[in-house]
Amino acid sequence: MNLRWFAIFSLLLLQSCGGSSGPGNSPTPVVCSTGLEPGCPPAQFSVDSDFIYKDGNRFDLKGVVYVPGEPGYLPWEIETMASLPADVIARIDADLAGIKTLGANTVRLWGAPAYCYEAIRALGGLDILQTIWLDGEVGDFQDAAFKSQSKSYIRSIVDRAYAAYPNNDPPIVAFLVGNELSEASILSTNQAHPDIISFTGNYFIAENINASEAFIAEMADYLRTYEWSTYGRTSLISYANDIRTVDLVDTPFLDFRSQNVYSYAVHYFRPETLPGSASRTLYQGWIEELKYMHPGVPLLVTETGLSVSPNAAHAGPPNYGYGGNTEAEQAAGILQNLADLQSASISVAGVTIHEYLDAWWKFGLEDSLSQDPDDVEEWFGMVRPVPGDNGYSTEPRPVYDQVRAIW
């Protein structure tokens, strides 16, 4: 928050691998400052004030958002299927291979089916940024039933990821506990619980916070406690914030800060943002402002991208639009975003492009069978589904090859 900053700290310094000792009789995970100490599992991730590290080596995250599926299937339905249809399995295999060929080192997952983790393990070469989807529209994040439901879902995602790795070593860069909680829900939660101003857990302590931030801290602490007590490992944890709520919630008490950043959103929601120090774009200026808010905590861009939906108003460079972009503009805009991150006056831990595959499914099963030219959200893909006689294939948009050339 750029008007009120909190002194909030985890019990462990940022150089830890995500685990820490907590108050009381909580178990103490192995502390891995470099990831190479005896007892540390492979692919251990840690942080300092600017970057993420993998086994002690700087890890510049190059990620892509991936929601498995294809037209005719809904992600939240295939998520829990014990046995996937053959065409969905083939789609997952092809998509993950395409993400790896792109040059990405990380895939950002949401509620993925078990087979997706098995396919990542079999393919190799990709790490996982795992989102824990929490309903951001509920009226009260502190509601006891909602928190219990959220914790149950946390357990299911953690268990699913670990089940694919017999040695309890899934290559998880971090868990993202929540994504873009809504402004209305944040405000209603805070209004209902003005007395909640701190959180003390097994692994995270936060002071001078609001009730929504306390909810995030509680979910993060629960995840870390469960992961350690069940699997003997701890992962890094963050929360994916949004430009619309950056003044309402912030999470420097987690292992790093995550922000979904879109060039058109900066122009629309924060037009007063100063131009970037090098490129002079508002996108770069906003990235720099975000890092200056908490310079001692790494900043990861967890989403950036452009939609090529044909019926939205056209804006063009330098900020582009929420939809209405040509495929050439999608490529140029994303490349500009990546260049802005490289030339910024601050350090960024990495970036995740939204997204690999067009999301035809956004508004239900019937909607998933065709691509709506009026729905901006269905057109962010680096590749497009193409119907054929034997199902669907994909074709890359220009952005795919252009990002591949620099990754």
C-alpha cells in the first residue's frame, strides 16, 4: 500500500527456504540458506531481498499460466477426475511440451488434475508456481465455515501435487495463496472485523494489518504447517495481488510479493503513475513503484499479457487495450513488458505470461464449445485452439515465436 506500509515480518529471515521455526512447540524444518545443506531436498527454493534462488543459484522465473483442458471441458470439472479422457491427456502432453519448447522454466497452475503433475514430472525441465484458488467474492473472509472450506482445498492441492512425486520432491517454486481477492470482499471483511489487526501463527507473524490480510496470513501459515507436518518439506508462499486492491491489501510478511500487472490496467487505474526510468512507459513506472513499496522483499510479476479479442475497442501502443489488440500488437506489447522488466531501475524476480491457451471455457460448458468474439477473457492465449476433424489442435500466435527467441 503506497499510503500506509506495515512493519510485518516472517519469523524466519528471507534467506530461508520458506520454512521457519514458530512459537510454541511447532516443528522446525531444515533451514536451507543455499539449498545445499545436508538434509535439504532437491530443487529447494529460497529468496533474498530481490530474487528467487534454486539450490542456491539465482532463478529468473520465466513462466506461463496454464489451465489444462480444451473446448467441451471445464477446468473445475476435470480437476478432480480420477481418469481423464484421452483427448484431454493428449492436450496436456502437447501443451506442456509447447511450454517447455517456448523456453519457459515454470508453469503457473491453478486447479490442475493429477495427471498434469504426472506429465510435468515425466517431461522434466519445468518447475511449478501453484495457485491455491480461494473464492475472492465471498462477503467475509473471516467466516469460520469459509476458512475451513479454504483449508480443505489447500490440503487437496498440496496432496495432489505431492502424489505425483514418490520422493516427496515436487518442483514447486512457490504456492500462491489466493489471487486477486475482490475489492468489495476486502472492504466488507475489514468493516466486519475492525478488531483484527494482527496474526500470529506457527510460521508467520504480521502486525498492524487488516482482517483480509490476516486471512491471507492464516491461510499461508496453515499451508506451511500442513506441508511440513505431512511431507517434511516447506515451500515458498506468496499471494497474487492486483492493481485495483494494492492500497487495500499487501503481503510483505510472506516470502515474496506477487503482482498481476497489465499495461492497460496501469493507464486505466493508476494514470498518475510516473513513467519508467528507462523506457518511460507507465508499465515500467508501476513495476518500479511496486518494488519501492517494499524494497527488502522480492517482487514477482505473476501475470502479464494482452487479449486479441476482435470486438473490443482498439487502443494500440504504448498501453494497449483490454482486448481489441491485433496479434502483432499482442506480441509487441508483451515483448515491451519483458523489456521493461529487464531495463527497470529495480530488480524483479521474474514474470509469468498470461496465458498459454485461449480460455474458451470462461462462462461454462456451452460457452467452451466456441470462442466468443465479445469476451475479452477468452483471447489471451499465446496459442489458439483450432478445431479439426479429429478434435482440436493448437496454432501459435506470433507472440509464441517472438518470446521463444529471447527466452
